[in-house]
Amino acid sequence: MIMGARKLNIACIFSGELESGGGFQTQLSTIVELSKDERYNFIVFTTNRVDSNILGNYDLNVIHIKQNFLYKVFRLILRNEFFYKVCPKLTVGNKFEKVLYTYDIDLVYFLSPSSLALDLVCHNYIFTVWDLCHRDYPEFPEVSFHREFERREMLYSKALKKAIAIITDSELGKENIVRRYSLDENRVYFVSYLPSINIRETEFVDIKKRYHIHTENYLYYPAQFWSHKNHVYIVDSLSILKKQGIHVTAVFSGSDKGNLGYVLEYAKRAGVVDLVKYIGFAPNEEVYHLYKQSLALAMPTYFGPTNIPPLEAFAVGTPVIYSDLPGLREQVGDAALLCDLKDPNSLAMHIKTLLSNPEKKSELVEKGCKRLKELQQKSITNVLRHILDDYAMKLKCWKG
């Protein structure tokens, strides 16, 4: 903030639902952390009434923007290029932007890749890109089928070029964005996101008793049931171990996005359905203990380049088994065991290592703690402060 100048009013746009998992928790952790910076006025806007109530529990200034069906249709009309040409200066009917004017907003920060950015006519904004996996792995149905690929391309192609700054999660993520959308690399910033604020020790919950786990050890994997999360890789590894007389349970938490039935049927065919526990959406008070009492976080996902669960495992003190893929391996450094996703024997081998070598487990926990501290040096708070200070200097050229 400029010395002697008024505080900037920053609109933070929160999108999604609690059951969406990591995306929701990332936004929540980010805004809670940003709200501690008293140099700016952060005002949270959301179109979801439930989100508004949840965010209110964290003493945040939250504004709920109501959207009916008619307005959503009108938004599509306003975004049409033909409309721009016929009525280039008309902003009537843009309810979202009217609300921003009401609160004298100086800059809009989209905490997620929100299509609301396409509604802005007279406000500058910062845009967030979590991943470009629709380009990295277009074969997965969740980023390709039902025109999801086209929807993402339209959003990124239009929203990124107009953003004053773009936030992403890694150096690889930045390189991909600049290369694929021909952007100025000086306007793209990478940060390390925070672990979920729910990763804190709560009243003890005996996880094995709570979920009737009969094996001595279990793996934990918090992930929505999308195909790219690769739950079947863990199932294959459990089957390999079972044939060797080693029984380990996999505890899966998260919402069903259409692939749960397939995974459970796959486990049945593999002969390990009794070793798979699906617990639904994990209650906040159990998340810490689900990590802490597990043998390891096992996350054989295809999508990245980063993910939140490894950071949460680092924070709790749980070993991490992760995908050996570009971006993902850079996120964890030497603080995780990396899996060859083409060979489930790779995960089986890592599980046996942790079962037989307590020293290795302790080593990974220690390295995880160190890695988390390293990553937080590139925190969203520090990066955003730089962006906002630079913007404040320019803003005074037309707004005092």
C-alpha cells in the first residue's frame, strides 16, 4: 500500500462447495490467511448461500450475490462478441459488476478459475489457474467429455489475457500457462498453497475402530472419485500385497464424481473389496487423525502439477507416497516416495519399505516438515502483496 493512501478494497471471489474438496479448502485457507493483512480491505463475495454461512464462521466480511436463472441467461448474452460490437459501452444488467461498484471495489481477485471474470467490463482482476490438465491429459473424461474441454479453453483463452496478474501453483504451471496461451511471463506468478486449515489436532478419534478397519495398517487417500485420481492403482497394489500374505487397507474419502461404483467393482474383481473402505466426505474433526494414524498418504494421481494432500500430510507428520510425474515430484522434492504409475508393484514396494523400516518412515516425516517450510517461503501472502503494491501505484493515476 502506498504511504498515506487509503486502503485498497479487494474483492475476493469464492466459488465452489464444501464437498468439492481441495478446491474449496485451498480457497478457504487462502482467504483466511489474507484477511490477517491489515494493509488491504479484503471483502469476500460468493454466489453460494451455503458458502456464505461457512465463511462467516471465520469472521470474514462476506457478501452473497444472488443469481437467478434469468440473470445467468443474460450473462451469456453479455459475453457474446456480437453484443460487444453493437453495445461496446453498455453495462446495464451486469449485476455482478453493480455489486462491486456498491462496495467501491478497486481490484477483483478470483480465488478459483471462475467464469465470473468474463462478466467484468470496468474492473481489473487477478485470475487463478489451478491446473491445465485438460491440455495435459485430455483422455480423461472429466476434462474432455460433455464439452468440458471446450468450456475450459474458452474461459482461459478470454480471461487470462485481460488479467493484470495470474496466480498458479508452481514453476511448471507458470511455464505451461505462458506457453499455451502466449502470455507475458512477468504477469504470471507461482505460489505454494497452504494446507487445509482443518489440519489441526482435535479430540482423539480411533480411526480403525470408527471405520471397522481390521488390518494393522491402512493407507489414506482423500480424493474425489474422478478417474484421474487413479484409485484403481492402489487397488492393484493391495492385490499384489495380498498375494504375498500382506494385508493393508485403503481408506478412501471424498465425494463420488461418477467413478466410485467402478472402483468398488474393480476392487471386487481384484479380490480386495474387503480391504477398501470408502468413508464418504471426511468430517473436519477426523481429518487430522485419518492422516496421523495411517501408514502413509498414498496419492497416485495423474493431475498436478501440485496437490494439497501432500502438504497436509507434511503438516501432520505422515509419510507421503506420490506420483513420479513432472511438477508433482518437484513439489515434494526428496520428502516422498515416488511411484511409477505404469507399475503398481512400485507402490507395493514402497508400502513394504514403510512396514519394514521405521527409520525410513521417520526420515520421510522429518523431510516432509522441512519441505513444507521451504514451500511456504513462496506463500500467497507475499506474492499477492507484491502484486497489490504494484497495482496501487498505477491505480492512483485514475482513482484516488
